[in-house]
Amino acid sequence: MVRHRRLEVSLDLAPRLPAAAVRVSESGIETAEDMNRLRAAGFHAFLIGESLMRKTDPGAALENLLLAAERAPVG
């Protein structure tokens, strides 16, 4: 899936980032699983745009995504 290729860019770059850097992933995030894969790789923040904007209610979609990420195990 194309989504994973974009997500892989962040995952591939993670080891190259300075330890003290705030790590922000900005592409390909659609699911709680995506967020938790990135968290496990050391990312602190996420820019989620397109996947939310395709939803009828982006606010509700974000709330559901965050709740699912909280419930899912990291790593």
C-alpha cells in the first residue's frame, strides 16, 4: 500500500535523528497502529491531515483515532 511507503520514510529516518530532537512524523498516518509504530520508533508528535479530511466528521475521526491509539499496545 502507498500509505506504508510514506510511513516508512519516517521510520527509515528515525535512527538518523539526534536523540534530543523532537521527532514529528508528517505523512501516511491513518490508523492507531501507524501512530503506535511511530511511537515505538521514538516519534513524539504526528501531523495527520489527508486521512482526516477525507472523513465526513474530521473531529470525530481524530477523537476515535486518538482513543484507539491510547488503547493499543505500543511496540
